[in-house]
Amino acid sequence: MTTDLEGPGTDPRSAPTPAPAPDAATVLADLSAVLRVVLEEYGLDDFEITMETSFHDDLELESIDLVTLSAQLREFYGERVNFAAFIADRGLEEIIGLTVGDLVGHVVDTLAVAEVR
């Protein structure tokens, strides 16, 4: 029996189960879609994006593009995935060498931690 204080849906047995954290293949597909939005203005929206794709050498993203990517990631994943924090502790050479696979790993790890909480 449900009281007025409990309200409908307060039974923990009826609470929806959160979706599991996505795997690397799902995140790669998601990031590819996000990157295509960023790359669209350069006419590179049909570029094949793999785990080994480099943001600097392959996609030729500049710092303003990384800011746009950060905003797109925040819109797609919410505050759980913070791209600025991800690159904050990296040196310039590490940022230049950053690959899509590096970011995929970060997203998968971050969402897995968020799922545990």
C-alpha cells in the first residue's frame, strides 16, 4: 500500500535501472558523430575516424576546435565527461599527440566511474 507521503514510484523495486556505461566501440561511434559536427565547417565530415586518429596530425584540430569539442562533449554526455580536466594535466607534446583512442578511454573510464556512484 502506498501512502500519500510515499507517492507513486517510490518503491525501490520499481526504480529504473541506469543504463550500463558504454563500451569503447559505442563511445568511438559517439565521438565520431561529435567530431563530424566539429569538422563539418572544414569539409572533413566524411573523414574516417579510428582509435588511432590524431586530433592534431590527422584532423588538424586547433585549440579553438578543442574548445568546441569540449562543449559538444558536455552537451552529449553532460557534466560527467570534462574534456578540459582531461587535458589540463597534459603537457603540450601530450596534447599534440592526443588520439581519439585516448579520449575514448577517458570517456569509458569516466562513465564507468559515474555508473558506480
